[in-house]
Amino acid sequence: MPDQVIWGIHIRTDAGNKLFVERGFIAVGWPEIGDLSQIAPDREAFKAVISTKSPEKSPGYVAGSAGQLYRFSKEMKPGDWIVYRATYFDGLVHIGQITGEYRYEPSWLSDYPNVRQVKWLKALPPMRFTQGALYELGAAMTLFQLNKYGEEYLAALEGNTPDPVAEDDETVAFVAGDIEQNTEDFILKELQHQLKGHGFQGFIADLLRTMGYRITESKPGPDEGIDILAHRDELRLLPPIVKVQVKSGDGNVSRDTVQALTGNLGHGEYGLLVTVSGFTNQARDFARTKNNIRLMDGSALVELVLEHYEELQPRYKALIPLKRVYVPQASSASAE
């Protein structure tokens, strides 16, 4: 840990905003855990307490909560910087320094009993900062460390902030890219974890239906390398006929698999191999030599999912819940 860390923090209640801004304290929740000073200064000790208090929670929740509570009570120290955007209060970005040690004060605000005193040095409107800095400050966790854009907030204390009118915000491209990448990662993780084997086959079949194909699925069991037959005509007689094989595993698909699909193709037939992961270089090189084979990796699959999402069956939309949002688009100068 550096001598002076730059922290970011969230709170989403009016009472919490008053505690933060008007009384000069920051706070984190988890009231069921009790006084954090009574827990040994070790992350595993924090995990053990949280697991005992909340046995129904997942390992990921336990690890994330333990990390935040440990950092707030053990790692954070006077002199560290703190940045807080009071979205539900005055809308300003507050920048200050930690001035007090950890305290347990459940009588102040029952939902946020773990507190530290701070001295706020400046409050600025969000439009004074780059989009990248605001995006990092909008992290999903309650307590987090500002790594990429922390120095921008410290520079603001000296009156040095980017001029959003005089220059393009070069961070816009990074923000949009992060949002798109996070969405892609989420879709692929949900597909891989919740749809295995025949379940993933059914999803791809439904996606092809949204694209106008007539579908025949192989039944569970040996399929001789073909999972789906896709046709354009209602009688399923006219070419082209597309033979589809799907792979739901997390390993890259090999050349042998692509070559085997090629061996199953007759005259006028096309092959499509779909995976949530990727393909080996040898597999891609082989497919380039065949004009009747198409490979669809995870990134290409996500593009189609987003394009046809509204037409998917409700059960698949519930499996990967998404909503349409607009993200900033970088100008041509910023993107270069």
C-alpha cells in the first residue's frame, strides 16, 4: 500500500449523505457484523465472521464484503485521500482526507455503524472531471481504491481540472469500451454457467430462429457432431442447409473439431461452429481454407445476442437480463 491511498466510497440514503457531508464522516454498512475492531487484523478472520453471520451468502459475496470491511477498518488511515460523489444529496464530488481512526457508532446511523472522520477540502460539480474519472468513481462496491484517475481528483484540489469545452475528453473511448467489455463478459459467463450442453444448444437454436431460420434440433445424446439443422425455407428442402455444432466449454476449440464438422457436410451444405470461448490459431487457419465453414466465437456471439435480444424467448432474456442504455461515443479525434 502506498503512503497515501486515494479511496472512493458510496452511500445511497439521505441520512447517510447528511452523515457524510454535514457531519464530516464516512461510513460503511454490514451492521450484523458488529464492531470491526474486535476482529483480528486478517482477511481470513473477516471472512470467517461474515460466513458465520451470513451462512446463506455466496463465497464471492463473503470475499468481497470481507475485503471492504478489512480495508475500511485496518488499511485505511489518517492522511489518505477520500472522494465521494453525493449523487442523492447535492450532486457534487467531494474531495477530502481521512482524519480519524476507525470507530463503531451504531447509535448514529444503524445501517452504517462503521465510521471514520474526514475533512472535506473541496466540492466540485461532476462536469469538471473527465468521463473516465467519473466512471471509476461509479464502481459497484461501497469502498474501493481509485487507481486510474485518482490523481485527477487530487489535481482538482489545486484548481487543475480538464476543460470539457476546450478539449475532447479522451477518456470517453475507454469508458465506452469498459462498458461494452463488461456486458460481453456478463453475457458469456451467464451462458457458460447456466446453459451446458443441450441447454446451450437450445439457446443457439432460439437465436437462429430470431434470424429467420427454420430449426431442427438433435435430441439429447449422441448427435454425430451436428446439434442443429438450419434452413431458410418452410419445407426445409431448399439450399443452403446449415449444419451447426455448439460448444459450451471454456477451452478454445481445436482444428480437429472444425475438421470433423467439415467431414459432415454434403454438397451445398454449410457448417457453423459456435462457442462461448474461442478457437485455436490452427482451427482458424483451417477454416479460412474452407468457403463453407463459419466460426463464431464468444465476441461474435454476443454481437448477435445484442442485435436480436428483444426477439429471444422470455426464459433466455430472464437468464441474461439486460436493458438498453446509451453510452458516450468517442469523437474521431479521441478514438485515433
